[in-house]
Amino acid sequence: MDVARLNQALRDPAVRSIALDDGDHRLLDGLDLAAVRADPKPIIGTGAATFVHLGLWRECGLAGYHGDGPIRPGPLRLSGTTMVPGLASGVLLGGSLGPLRAMIGAGLPSLDGVILLLTGERTQGLGQVDRQLTHLIRAGAFRAVRGVVVGHFAGFDGLVDRDWDLGDVLTDHLSTLGVPVLTGLPIGPGHPPVPIGVPAVLDTPEGSLTVT
């Protein structure tokens, strides 16, 4: 979807949500922010939708949905596996790892005080995930997050590179942040949408993420 088509949907009062399944960071240039503020409607998607989710959160405080398919109503309680124990509450924000990294220096909103969501889609293997996380951490993007939740990284099941798998790469980076981390949540590519830009509670003793 190009920016003209996206703006057309944002301006159309009959459109109540927008599924975004392609695009890139150039979608952020020329978005009709006045239309978003006048008639807020959620963007749904993964991958490139993360650019729009974070851009519209930064500019308009617009919540969206990270995932594929129809929206699930009501509060959600999702189960995962504890990497680092603890409790945290804050706005759930984030999305696909590649777009997050690409927005450094190009409009990435502050992640201070948020529960950070990370999902991914296989592009160039484990080395790419390692470089993306290294860049974000060295840039200070994660310095004041309250917690991290890891959803689905599509295409990495069974992948091993020099005796490391995806879990090893994630643990190597995320276990050093000093905040609770929950992994293996059913969020991201191939999973129903989960609200982002809304309050959430991370509870590793319960092994849960509750999104209100």
C-alpha cells in the first residue's frame, strides 16, 4: 500500500480499521495526521505495519493491532515462558524487530517506560537478528523499558547456526537488560492481532501478559 491509498482509507469515514500487509518506512512521509486525529482508526498488521504503528503512536498516540486476521474483542491474557523473572506494567509498544531497528534516528518513539514487544520474520538468519538487537541496545533504545515480551519469529523453527538457535541469541541480549522477560507468546506473524499502544501487565510468576 502506498501513502496515497493509506491516506484515502484514513480519510474515509466508512473505513473503521485498516489491514496493512506491505510497505516500508517511506509510508511515514506524507501521512494525513489531521485525518488520523479527526477520526482515529486502528492499523492492523506485522512487518511493515510496525513503521506505521510506531509513527502514528509518536505523532498522534494512536493504538493499533500487531498480528494477522480479525480483531479479538475484550482484554487478553496470553501465556509465555519466563526468561527473566519479575513484574512490570506499562504501555505495550513495539512490533517487528527489523522495522524497530530501521527507525533508529528516523522517528523511533521513546520506549522509556514501555513493555517492549518483539516479533520477527526470517530474512537473513540469526546473524541479522543478532545485529538488529545489538544496534538497538547500543543505541540506547531499550535503556528504560520496564519489561520485554517476545512473540513469534516466523521461519526460525529448527534453525541452528554455529550451535546457536534463536533462543540463544535472544537470551544473550535480553537477559542482560535487568527487566522481566517473557518469551514464546502467540503474537506476531500468523497469530491473531494483539492491541499495542495500550496498558499491559507482565507477570512472569503467572507466565502471563495481560493486555487491557
